[in-house]
Amino acid sequence: MNLLTSQEWQEFIAQYPDIHILQTPTWGALKSFYGWAPKFFRKNNIGAMILFKRLPLGLSIAYIPRGPVGEGPWVDLWPAMDVLCRQERAVFLRVEPEIRQPAPEGFIHQQLPGFKPTLQTVQPPRTIKIDISPKDEDILMGMKSKTRYNIRLAKRKDVIITESDDVKTFHQMMLTTGNRDSFGIHSLDYYQHAYDLFSPSGSCKLLIASYQDKPLAGLMVFAQGKTAWYFYGASTNEERNRMPTYLLQWEAIRWAKGKGCQSYDLWGIPDSPEAELEDAFMERSDGLWGVYRFKRGFGGEVQRTIGTFDRVYQPLLYKLYAAWSNRRQGLYPS
């Protein structure tokens, strides 16, 4: 068996500093608090962190977020991975590669034989990525004029952005945002664990926007290699006319740029073609449509990964699980 320790996995991925943050052992440590068991697997120069979630009757499901990692054909990995998954009594293995659509010709057939595409995505397949390698002035000019205006307005209206370790206050704002915009959030412990695990290495920052010492908005931004991700953001219902979320996002971009990142991932927009997004965003506010209007203002490029693929080991149980999962979305939130 080609299993590695967490330290050995860290040494392996050090060769690939620009891998997705969801393939780091730190992310595996975070998920281990919430029922997932990370295992680190390598075959020659290709590998993956696999998360196993226990089900009743000794069964499990296996999940590779934004992997595999490394060089060489992925087909070298799957036979040995099958052995591991069967030992763990996995009903299926779900893989979400960090491969941008469209995939190279023949890629899915050659690299994912025996996998079937599924619409039960785990991480959002479509996002907006901003190139933050240019000068600040050029990044701003790539934004919508209204967004630039709101960033400057927040400055004029005395909104202050500070670094913070006050995860409790951030979580309170998340509760407000979730209730206002009708979406699920994590527990206080989850955000605290994320901050405690990632911030010591400088790969996570909690930023708070305030007016007259009153917190108005907050976000947690993460960085790995040349990419930063905006995973979690919140705001109160107070002083919204001061546009604190716009200045907050801009300062997060500047923080990422200061760390040497070249790409800022706004992480999650509706999974619709860009033309449809632009046609409908003024009329729709359900689901991720509510955040698309805000995120699109920061410019960048709409991108999509090739999606989600399952390798099924127990077909009958897989059908039952898929039917149950269709009624319960968001099983693997970030």
C-alpha cells in the first residue's frame, strides 16, 4: 500500500507549491474534526489526499477534492486506489480535479477510465478568478465602475479594515448573513479550527471592516502558492450604505498580492454559462445568484472545472446514496 504520513505528504507536495489548498494536509486536519479521515496516497509521481467519511454498517464514501497532484498519468493511480477504497468499504470514490474546462481532447477518457460524471458537485465548479499580478491601479481598472466607486466610497465614509483573531465576532456576522440571505453556515468551532490551523503559517487572514469601532463585515481569505481563495464572508445589517464589503474585498486582494499570489479566486458562482449569468443576475437572487452580482463587479474571468466524477464500487448502495444526497445538498461544504 502506498500510504504516506501527513509529513511525507507535505514533503511530496512541496514539489508542487501551486496545488490547490484543499489538497494540503492542513485542510485534511480541518476536515478530521468533522467526521472525515484523511489518507495520503502516492503512486510513483502522482498522488492524492483522500477523505473518507464513515457511513452506517461499516461503509464509507471516499472523496478527492481538487486532485490528484503530481506528474505522470492518473491511470497509474487508480488500480492501487481501488484497493484502498475497497479496504475502507467505500461505496464510491468521488473526484473533483483541478482541471479547467475544456479539458484537453481525450483527457477524461484517458485519465479517468471507469469514472462516471455526476451533477452532485461538492465544491462549486464555476468561479471567478482575478489576475492580481498587475499594479493595483490596473486591477482596479479591471473592475466594474460601480465597484471601484463603492471601494472609494467606503474609504470616504471612514470604514476601517483591520486584521483580527476575533473569530467569535466573525461567526456572529455569519449568522446574520445566513439568516438574511438564506444559506447554511458552519459552526463557530469550524471557523475557529480553520483559523487556528491555517493562520500560524500565514496562509489565512481574518479581516474585519468597522465603522467607529463597530464591526460591519468580515472575511476569511486563504492562500497557497500563487492563489488566494475567498472562502467565507459575512456582514451585518448595519451601515450597509458605507459599502464595507467592497473595501474589505479589496484589502483581501491586496493582502494576497502582498503574499506573492497572482490569482484571487472568488470561489463559487451559479453554474451557468457566462451569457446566462449576465442575462439573469439582475432578476435572480436565489442560491449563488445573490453573490454573483457582488462578485462580478471585481472583474476577473469566469472559469469552470471539468466537474465531478464517481468511481462506483457498490452500485445498489450508490443509487440509494445518490437518491438520499439529492434531497440533502451541500454534504461537503468547504
